[in-house]
Amino acid sequence: MTPSGVLTLAPHTFKTLAYRPFEDLQPVSLLGRAAFSFCVGPMVAGSVQTVHDFAEWCRANPAKASYASVAAGSPPHFVGEMMKLALQFDCTHVAGRNDPVPEVLGGQIAAMSRASADMLRLAGDPRLRILGITGTARWSRMPDTRTFAEQGVPGLDWLDWYGLYLPAGAPPGLAARLSETIQAAFRNARFGEQWRTALTIDPEASTPEALDRLGRSDLERWAGVVKATGFAAE
């Protein structure tokens, strides 16, 4: 089970990988989708309520303009970079913050980009304001948070996804049988709700062929994103 970026983004952000995503692995089924969110902390003026407001604040406060993510080259990092590209503003990326919350709350970092599921436990904290969420529609767990698309920010209408894979040499027919089992499980409303509650991921199953198409499509999309943002692979 893997998040999509390991297969579709990493090939563009690392010079070498110890695996070949579409040669070494055999797709089984999609397991679910998840969004990313961008929020600001107490360093940022209370008047900042939208991503456009944040862009203006960064232009007016270049020395303070910063946002954190778990790692350079990660999907949350590119949420910030795509915002910057779309709205034409500058903001320093602070990488390698597995938990940037203390620094954002403490006013050392202005903002952060991270998985929306991680934001849930922070959504009620008055010191933090979630400005935007990826995807084409608002997330049911954060119904008051507007998508980037709603705010006129292009390119951020995508969702992260999780997929199940087998080694490429797995017995013939095994992937199809596993996919059918997963699809049957997700048709059970109780199981789907348990999945959604435990993992904070919206469940979604697929055929092996559909997962393969999704992976290859996202591999191509990320190539364009990485090139557009000018990110240099380490």
C-alpha cells in the first residue's frame, strides 16, 4: 500500500530510484483519495482569510513570508510552489518539518502545507486559519474550507491517492482476484465508514487497469508540475 507520490512524483524529484514503479510493481486496486491543505498561523495578519490575501501579505512582508512542509519535493511542498506560481508571489519553503505545528503556532514560520487529515485535529484552533484545500469539491470533513479551484487558483484540483500493488512477478490472476475482493469490501457501507474513520481517507476501489491508467496519467502530470516550478532534483 503506497501513497501515489512514491510512484508518480519521486521519479521526477530523485536522480535515481531503487525501484521502477511501472516495471517492478503490478497494480491491484485504488484504495482511496485524500486532499492537502494550506494554513497560516499567528504570524500572519488576521485579515488574511484567502489564498489571494496570503499572496498579498507575502508581497508586503517578504522577510516573514515562509511555509513549511514535510520534505522538499513532497506533494505538500508542491502545493505551496503551485500557489506561488499561479498567484505570482514569493514565499520561502522550509523543508523537513514532520510536525511544523509548534513553529507555526510559535510564529517562527508563517504557514504550512500538509495532508488535510492531519489538519483535522487543528481545525478548531483559533490561532490557525486553513485557507485552501486541493480537489474539485470541498471535503466533507472540512465543509467550510474552500478549494483552491473555488478561489480561482488553477492546477490544484487534484487529490493524493493510495493504491495496492503486488510485485511484478506475482502469480497470474492474483491482482484481479484481490481487486474484486477489495471492490466487494468497499461496497459494504459499514466497512467503508470504518475505513474512512480509521484512516481519514475517502475509500475508493478500482480495477488493476484503472489504477495503472491513473498512475501513468499522474506521472505525466507531475512531470509538468516539477518543470513549471523549477524544482531541482537532489
